[in-house]
Amino acid sequence: MAPAVTVTLDVEDLRPDHDLPERVVAMTDLVLDMLADAKVRASIFVVGELAERRPRLVRRAARDGHEIGLHSWAHVPIQTQQPEDFLADIRRGRTLLQDLSGQEITGYRAPMMSLVPASSWAVPLIAEAGFTYSSSVLPGPSPLYGWPGLPRRPFRWADGPIEFPCPMVRLGPIDLPYLGGTYLRLLPVAVRRFGLRRAASDEALWAYCHPWEFDTDEAFHPHDHIGTLASRIAWLGRSRMGRQLGRILGEPVASPLTEVAAGLAGDDLPVVDPSRPPALGSVARWANGRLRQR
């Protein structure tokens, strides 16, 4: 039997211009309907400014039994902010989501996995704002944002929260985050099954997706902060996303991440000092961040 995987959804509105039609509400409802039909409880990370504008989405997700987490106040990479602004924003977002959901908000996820060495200053601030876990790092080279050299299993940041790194699988010389986003949309199903067979028993497995990935009718527009090429890739394979999520929902599903974190609270997890990033090899230095502004 395949190991259980937590389902997570990052709810964000990536329109570059708010004069364009708003599609995130309908697409979020579509995914929430899929989760309800499958009787699956997920971790739903919501951008704060979207929650402020569309509070019904948060209330519905909480009412359906999902964990609510914060996907930052605005969908921008961490390193584009000043530390004092970042702290104020995530505090503001956590307070808003607690008010809307009636939950204690314990989980934080960085936009675009942008918790990287250049933004490592954010780690203690995430804990200071009241979050007990993060799922914000991709522990390998990435065309956008990655932190190669980090553990592939849950660990604890020194002076910070528990971290659930994005699950990865190695195919030849390449490490792939096979359970989410572009990779889930575009890779063959066999890659996901291979990754699950290779997963270690102490990994925390979670899949991730975004409402816009289910939107086959949206016209192309470039996403801020990732460049034209990566934005084009974001439009590929959207017609497959519903089937891909449906397959995951039909397999063993793990508890929301806040419950997984609570189960690990007393464990002797590895501790990582964010101020001492591991040295990168030549391939990782070349590959990391290649598509951010292309």
C-alpha cells in the first residue's frame, strides 16, 4: 500500500491586474468540492490579502473541516520584503485567519517556497509571529527557489518552528518535488508512484496544488516575480490537474499538517541553523534559481 500523503492547497490570486476577471473564488470552490466529495481534510494555506477580500473562502474551508494556514500576506518572495514589514504582515495575516476560521493558526507557507538562504532571517520571525510549523523550503536545486543541502525529513529550525520540507525524489542526477504543482501536472503518474515507493518511513509526505492549476479557460498572463518562461510553464497541463488530484484523493491520505506537527512536538528532530547554509556543489549553484526572471 502507498504511504499516506497530506493534501495541501495554496489559495492565491495571481492576476497582474485586478481589472482582469477574478477566477480564484470559483476555482477554489471547485477544489473544495473535490475534497468534500472524497471526505478528505486538507491543509489550506491562504494569502492574507485575498482572505481579507474574500473571507467566505476561509470560512467555507474551516467549516468543511480543513486546517487553515497562512500563505503570507501578499504573494511575493520573502526576500523582497524588509524584516520588520514581513513580521508585521504575517502577524496581521495570522490574526485575520484566526478571526475568520475560529482556529488557532499554527502553519505558515512561504510563497513559491521562497524560504532560501537569502531570506533565512525570516525563520525566527515566523516563530515570533506564533507559528509552530512551516512548510516553506524545497530542499534541492530548483529553477525558482530552492535550498539544497537541507534535510529531506522534518526538522526543527534553531530558534524557529518545525519545518516540513517539500518531498523530493531522485531520478538519475535530478531531484524532483514530485508531489506538487508543475511536477504533479506534467510528470507521468509513474514518477509519483516511484517517489512514494522510495519515500522513507520518517518523511512527512504532502502534495500541493493551487486553484489556478485547475483553470483551463484562463487566458495567459505572466506571473510577477517568476518571469515569462516560468509563467508559460504554469499554463501547461492544466487539463490534467483534476485527474491528478483525484488519484491522490483515492489513495491513503494523511492528516492535515498541524496534526502531524503536533505528533512530532516532543520528538528529537534534527536541528538546522538557518544562518549557516550548507555549501553548494557546482551543479546546484548553476541550477538554483535559473528561471526566476527569464
